Amino acid sequence: MPGREVPRSMTAQTLIDTAQALVAGDKGLLAMDESNATCNKRFAALGIPQTADARRDWRELIVTAPSLGACISGAILFDETLRQQTKTGTPFAKALADVGIIPGIKVDTGAKPLAGHPGETVTEGLDGLRERLAEYAGMGARFAKWRGVITPGAGLPSRACIEVNAHALARYAALCQEVGIVPIVEPEVLMEGDHSLARCKEITEEVLDVVFVQLRSQGVLLEGLLLKPNMVLPGQACPTQETVDEVADATMSCLLRTVPAAVPGVAFLSGGQSAQLASARLNAMNLRFKSQLPWALAFSYSRAVQQPALDAWKGDTANVASAQKALVHRARCNQAARRGDYDAMADAPK
Ligand code: 13P
């Protein structure tokens, strides 16, 4: 089914402008939209109190990190954070916008067990989404995120899991575009497991094919969205771990087959890769393929940008400056990777 013609309505133009701004130049996105449960889990591992105040302090540390706006184009917030303020009383969305970072919002309500399909999930959050999006737009959010989860395994994923998640991603994307919010479409094939890189490629290709069929059939404007996919990787427990260049080749071959040229940008998730590998692999893709690609190749990492900073902070005010330094360092490494300029040797863990 053909995609919708580009309507040059004001809303369509807003979508196109925002999507392009998010992947312009060499900046990327920062995912700081962990749900309270996920944020608490990461805090617990470091002995940080699992409270709304501690989450607020952590998000303030991120948003006020010096020069973050020089390397980050947009930041994805969780509902709680969008409603919080800095200590001086500035809402986080405004604090971001003041340093040139576009505020975004995670709008799915999480991956829930898929009926009849043990071990698989469907992401929920469509009920009432139109009203929530209108509220978020009023609070300054200009883009949104929804993550569908695909789990490789014996006989998995099922076609049913791929289809329901793709259908939900497209319904979410259409609702976002209705109010001028750019949808980030995130179908994640997990890297947990012992599957091979070849199997990840096969699954990712099928998933992206189905996602774009759904986006087209539901009339989503491809020029006004961003794709946030996984890289094509061997499972973490797979005995064969391909090189950085092999991962770059497999990922690019997969995306070139499946992602329409009308899409302005691809911004990868990090998915549990180390911070250094996430930078090195993005760098290899840009270095070797950028001139052949119809879309920008950017990042939308959470763990690969935040984790070293969280490890440095540990919930202690005395560590704020060193944590901010670690955060901006990772953002700058990924900015360099967008240009194909990342120096993996200089960035090796000491
Ligand atoms: P990771 O980069 O930690 O995978 O997180 C990205 C994200 O936004 C997951 O939804």
C-alpha cells in the first residue's frame, strides 16, 4: 500500500522540521526516560535511595551538565520527570529547551505478557493516549517514544508478537503525528540470549519490514518520524562475537533493505552494549557507509551514555561534577562517532 503523499500542512511541516532537527549535524538523542521501576533497579545496584527526590536529583544532574546542549539534540523524559522541576523551580522541559535540547516523552506504559505466547510481550499504552499526548504537547514535549520488545529464543519470536507490536507502534505514531509530536518508533530485538548475529539480522529484517508495512497502512508520515532500532548483534551469550566492522556491515545491510529513504533518521538504542562498543560500532557505520545512506545515522542511548555517570555519582552531591563530566564525555564520544571521528584507542577503559 502506498504511503501518504507529503501534505504540507502546518502540522506536517512541524513534524518534518522537528524530526530533521533531532538528527541534524552530529548531535544525538539522550534517552533519560527510564520508568520508575527501571531507574530504581539501577539505583539499587549502587545503593542510591529509590525515591522520587533521588530520581529528580539524578535528572537535574543530567539536564544541567555543562555543554550538554553542544552534543545532544533531544532528551526523552519519563512522565514523572516532565512534571518535576530543577531545584530553582524551572520545569525540566524548559531547562532543556533553554540549552537548545528538544524535550521528548516516553508514552508507552510498558511491555506486558502477550496472551497465548509464553515468553513474549506486547507493549501497552494506547488507551487514553490521544488525551495524554495533548497534555504532553501542552507541557512542551515535541517528540515521543514507544518501545516494542522482540525476544529471540527457541522458536521465537512468533509472527504474532511481531505483528501486534508493529501494529501498536503504528497506532501510536499516527496519534503522535495528529498533534504535531514526532514519534520515535522503537522496535527492539533484544541482545539477551545465545542467538547468532545472522539470526538477529533475520529477525530484525522481518520486524522492520512489518513495522513499515503497518506505518504505511495507517497513513503515518514517514518524513515526520525517527526509527530507533537495535544494532544487528550476536546475542550476549553467543560464543561467536563478531568484530566492530562485521556488526557495522550486518546492521547497514539490514537497514538498507528495510528502512525507506523518506525516513529522516535512524537513532540506535544501546541495548546493554558497553559504552565503548556502542560508540565504536556507530563510528564504524558512519565512517564506512555515511556517503551511501539516505538517512542520518545517530544515537538515542540510555545506558551507554548514562551508566558511567551514574557509577561516578552514586547518589552523592560531592560527585555531581565528576558525574556530569563522565556524562558529557560519553555524549561527545557518540557525537564524534556520528562524524566517523571516534578514537576507540584513546577511549579504552583505563
Ligand atoms: P538503552 O540505550 O539503554 O538500550 O536504552 C534506550 C532506550 O530508550 C530503551 O527504550
